[in-house]
Amino acid sequence: MFLFKQRKFFLTTIVAGIILSFTTASSSNADYSKFPKFHRFPNQPLSRGRVQNIILFIGDGMGDSEITIARNYSVGAAGRLFIDTLPFTGEYTTYSIQEQNPKLPDYVTDSAASGTGWATGNKTSNGRISTTVGTDKDLKTILELAKQRGYKTGDVSTAELTDATPAVLLSHVSDRSCQGPQDMANCPQDKKSAGGPGSIAEQSIDHDVDVLLGGGKQRYDQIIDGGNYVGKTVIDAAKARGYQVVTNAAQLQMAQPASKLLGLFSPGNMSLEWAGQAAIPYPGSGPQRCIENQRPTNEPSLADMTNKAISLLKQKAGRGGFFLQVEGASIDKRDHAGNPCEQIGETVALDRAVKVALEYAKNHPDTLIVVTADHGHTSQIIPPPTASNHSPGKFSTLITADEAEMTVNYATNLPAQSQEHTGTQVRIAAQGPQGENVVGVLDQTDLFHILARAIGAE
Ligand code: MG
Ligand code: ZN
């Protein structure tokens, strides 16, 4: 049986290779000719099995170190998180390119450039949202492609919905700060009053994404300065475009699949799941146990939002199925702040959201689930500090599920400053049809092509 399966697999691969050689030339979204040194065509696909639905999880700043810290703390060193159970695992490089000299890499990406990488298959410079380096042209996103092909679409985040990660799927602006119609100082050409596509909030509505859930209500309360909805708030424009708008967990539960859904559960980023003492310079904070269950109950958890998004998208789904992105945003934000308990709580929250998708896939095995990060981050597990041997940065010691002490270090910037992203490669994991395509060492831009293949666009 095993041999037979293996032979069938090889035959499938050969046939897939032949099909691919006829289809790649005309369908690529990326402009590979411009920066040949830093781009390559994606790997030959290992699998082309039929994909009905795609659920993509992005742990912002969730490098291998952040995953290991959350695992050690919450289930112990020998335990496994749900995200550890996905059968196919690869790594991908995350560098961006320089705005002034795009032939050169920028080794440490931000979430905007990295998101443009995985969402469009193109490298760009830090700060750009799905626009080309230098020339500021729109780059087609995987969500736009999925929508064109009849998929229902959803975009979910614990950050503001207009933050870089959710934004790269449904908007095109030259700078990530251009989140609401009154936040356009860095993107004057994109303003609606200047004939542009408007802010990220406006574009999210104009894209008619079926399910939008997250924070950032402050952006949607702003007044639109041009176009069809001039003088209205973005929320009013959303209603005019047929969205039901909900602002708390109870309303989210009640939301019906009859119309598109915009859920805005906080003025800014959504509340954190856990609390604890921040890291400090030697001797560090702790030993401590994290304080769990800190999120106010009027805000839904990431798992709740994922569950509701799936249930709405599947009820609306036609033959094409759905594409859903779910971001655990504040792993990154609490890593910047050097707070291990808050960071771990957000990582565990993403893990619980992944569990929801894994449960769904049990009865819908034609669902491709991908879990990855957009870039590495600061936190490191280091040996116990002593007076003569300790990090010059800040750290905290936690008592883990093993009942052992684990010291987490933050030292990519001065202790009082925001800690920095890092340039390391990060994990990409998958399960379901075409999940095998994530194995090996990839680049972030390859994820776009893997997803584009999965929806039949490449
Ligand atoms: Mg993000
Ligand atoms: Zn960050």
C-alpha cells in the first residue's frame, strides 16, 4: 500500500510538473525581471490536490524563539502546541528591499513589506502596503485574486484592521501610517480628494471583503474626504455598501450570514489576553507566573473571531470556497514592549485560533491551513543570569508548565526603547491539500505563489 501510494505520488508530481510548465509563463503576478538577484521562481509544487478553502494564520513577529517560549511556558518543553502539529514544515526568508536602491536587501523587514511579500509575491521596501518599491504601483493581492475567482474572503486581526498585516490583503498605499481618511499625511496622492483609492480603512470597505473583524474603530469613525461617500464616516460608508457593523462579542455571536460583516471591537488594538511583569535590566523581573484571562469579555477572542468568520464564510461559500486570513498581531507588539507574559498570552491565543481551524478541517479535509510569521523578533531564552554573567538588555524569569525557571531576554535595543524585529528566517507550516508545498527553504514571496496555485490562479 505504501509503495503504491508513493508511486502514485511520483506520477502525480510528474504530471503536475508537465501541466505547470505550460501554465507558469502567462500567469505570474510578480515582476521577476526587475530584481533578478533577489528573486527566483517558486519551487516545483510537490502537490496540486484540490483546495476548497484556505485559512492562513500570521503570527506577527512569531519567530521560532517566540513559539518555543510560548510552548515551554504553556505546555512544557516536551509538550506541543496546536501549531506544532501541522504535518508539513518549512522555513522562509523574510528580508525586504531598499526604497532608494531596490537592488539591495533590507535584512530586517517590517510587517508592511513582509506582508506585501506574502500577499502579492513581490518584495517591496519597509512601510509600503502592496505597492511597488520606488514606482508606487498597486500589486495584486491573493485576497483580490481569490475574490475575482469567486471565493468568499475574510480578514481578521487582533490589531487595528488597518494595521499593516490585515492591510496588505485589501489595500494599496505608499505608507502604512495612512490608516484612516484623516491619517493621510504620508500618502497625499492616495487621498480620495486627490483622486486616489483612499486610506486603508476606506479601501477595506471598497473591496467588499465578506468578513472584517478586529480593532481600529477610531479609523472607521473618521470622515471621508472625497468620492461617493464624502462627508460620511467610513462606518456609514460600510453600511451604505451593505455591511452589518458589530462592536462587541455578543453582537458578533448574533451576526447573520445574510450580509457582509464589519466587526470593530476596540478603538485601537484589541485588549491583551494575559498580563505580567515587564522585563527589566539585571537582575530582571520574576520569577513570575503569568496572569491569564485578562481580556474584557465584551471583546471576542481571536479563536471566537476565527470560529465566527469560518461559520459565516462557509454559509456564504459557493463552489469556490473561502480564503480567510487570521492575524495574531500583538505577539509582535508585546515583544517590542519586552513583556513576556503578554507576548506568550497572544501566542497562545493564536494557537487556540489555529485549533478552531484544525477542528473545522476534520470535517472539511479540502481545507488548506497555513501557519507562519511575517518576521522574527527580539525575545530569546537565555541561561539563568548571575551577577558576573548576564545580558546587558532586559529580562524576566518565568515559572513554566514544567515548574522550571525560564529566563526570557530582550536585547535588540536599549532597555527603555522599543525592541527591534530581527532578520532571521521563520517557520511556515501547513496541513491539507497542497500543504506539502511549504517544505524546504522558501522565500516569503513563495507563499503568495503557493496560495495562488491553491486557488487555481497559477
Ligand atoms: Mg501585524
Ligand atoms: Zn513589529
